[in-house]
Amino acid sequence: MNPELSAAVGLIKLTIWYGGGARLIEPHAYGLSKKGKELLKAFQVSGHSNSGHPTGWKTFRVDRITALLPADDQPFQIQPGWTPAAELITTFATV
């Protein structure tokens, strides 16, 4: 478990490096999948996207996040369409 990530959920936006580029995200839930992988459910506000969709709801594998930094000047907002992350069987943090 990543305490820095747990503390950020529902409070601050983060800049993460994932899949080859920087992404600005609003973390909404963090926990374990059925397969025991740490997952982060977040709304991506902007940045890199391998899928071609730089904004929207995304699930990130925490072991693939290579760096994360608080985006202090960015207020957190619960985004429309938020539903609890069904893919998490154990939740470390959620809004």
C-alpha cells in the first residue's frame, strides 16, 4: 500500500507518469483487485493517453505509475459519473 496515494484520494489532484507520459488526475478510489493488484480509479483531467482519450474515467495499475506529484494549485472535484469502483475487492481509500 502507498500511504501518499491513500492520503491524496478525494483531497488533491495528482500528476502521475504512466504509460509513457504525464497525466493530471483526480484520484477517487485506491485498493486491491480480485487478482491482488493495486488499482487506482481516477478521473483524468488532461495529459498523455495511449487510448487517444486524454480525459475521462480511468483505472490505473499502481505498479505501473513511475512517479507521482501533488498538483497543489489544482482543486479536487468529485466528477460526474462517479460510482464506487466495483473492481476493487479491498479499498484502502475512497471519496
